[in-house]
Amino acid sequence: MTISTKQWQYALFTLFLVPGLPLSTWISRTPDIRDTLQASTSLMGWIIFGLACGSLIGLLTANGLIGRVGQNLL
């Protein structure tokens, strides 16, 4: 069974939509989250910086993990 180009497009759209939607709603609610946590603006900056660093670390380590474990992990 082969997958058509349209199915690949839908799959790729879904892969970008699933993490993008929660991130976009979280970013738009950042001031409310800051007030709820009673955090300062600089602390929120550090939190966002930590999220960015975590994303970069995940991107850099995923290649080695997939190479070591393989794609049959799931």
C-alpha cells in the first residue's frame, strides 16, 4: 500500500498543527500565566529561555537517540 502525496500533506500539516496550537495559545496567555504564578517579567523571560533551550537540546539529541534505538521504538 502506497501513501499518496495528499495523505503526506495531511500528515505533515497535522505534525505541525499538534504542537503549534498549544504553543500559540500558551504564548498568547503569557501575561495571565505570569500573574497566576506571581512571577516577575524577568522570571518569565528565564522560563521562555528555558523552553527554547530544552527544544534545542531535544533537537540535538533526537538524532543520536533515533540512530541508537532505531525507528522501531514505537
